[in-house]
Amino acid sequence: DTEVTQTPKHLVMGMTNKKSLKCEQHMGHRAMYWYKQKAKKPPELMFVYSYEKLSINESVPSRFSPECPNSSLLNLHLHALQPEDSALYLCASSQRTSGYPPEQFFGPGTRLTVL
Amino acid sequence: SQQGEEDPQALSIQEGENATMNCSYKTSINNLQWYRQNSGRGLVHLILIRSNEREKHSGRLRVTLDTSKKSSSLLITASRAADTASYFCATDVSGTYKYIFGTGTRLKVLA
């Protein structure tokens, strides 16, 4: 299985809602990532988990809360978002190696709209 | 910003022609990767070139890397309508598992 899955595909939420995005991979990868992508822009890194521990947080506002319950799952909890947070949220995974950083495998993304 | 720059921003060619896109970056790297993204979907990894390599081929793709100029190019030969997508380069931040994506090139291949 060389696939990264993300649910839901689309999400519409109000500014007072609490919702979660889910990402799953069964490739045995021990590094997992969340990216945010606005239209016609490149993906911007939000968080990196390595061996289920948060290793990089790119100064993301606390209304985004990541969680890695086990080596296959990555969640992104959303609370009190702003309309400017509307974007495509991409999850990715990669092997952990002692050498060069390897290629990432991306999920199809969750299209988030904040009203 | 560490973000890389790609040019051109957009490219429109006829099917069968070659497409070349360029990427420049700012910091030292271990490797450089190219990804394709079809409209509004996830990214697909195309090719990885290490900092000690100068050229790499994969099918119709040819990637070059010039670390002295901090630049890379992606050549797609004999393009097809299915190659229509956005193409991004990505560089690692040395010593971390952080990736920085370039601004992207939107390629349109006309049938």
C-alpha cells in the first residue's frame, strides 16, 4: 500500500466550530507532515512529526492543533478558525533515514472553507 | 524567505514539444526534488537529485542541478496533454526534515 489517505475531502466550517482532519498511511513511514496550500501558491509546511513526536512547528497559530496517535495516523484539530485559513490542507509522509531526506508521499488533500 | 523561485510562472506548449522549467534556491541542500500537482489535488513525486549529482533521467524527465548557481532545471520531452499540471521544486533544509517548495510553474500542454 503506497497511498496516503485524507478525510474528509471537503470541509465547510464556521468560525466557532471545532473539526478535525485525518491522515493515514500504511507504508511504515515514521515522518509525517501537514502543509497548507492557498490557490496558485506552493505548499507551506506547518508541522512535522518524527516517530510520533512533534519535531517542527512552523509558528502555526494555536487554533491548529496537530496530533499523532500512532505511527500510521496524523490528525489536525481545528478550532476558532478564520476565513483566511480556507485552503487545501495536505498531509505527507516519508521514511526516516539517517542519510538524505527522502521523497514525500502526499495525500489528495482536504479542501477547507471557513465561513 | 527561504522559498525558491521557479520560472517561468506559466508555460503553454503544443503536444510533442519539450517543456523546460527552472528552479533557483537560496541555501545549501542535500537534495532537490521535483513534484507534479494536478489541479487542486495532492503532489506526486517525480524525481530526486542529490547535491553531488549533476544530471538525472527518469523516462521523459531530465533534471539538472548546478549547486554553484543554486539552480535546477526540469525538462519534459515529447510532452503530452496529460502533463498539464503545476510543477514544484522542493529543497531540504540541511540538517532537518523540512522541505521548502518553489513558487511553481503551471504547464499547459495543448492537444
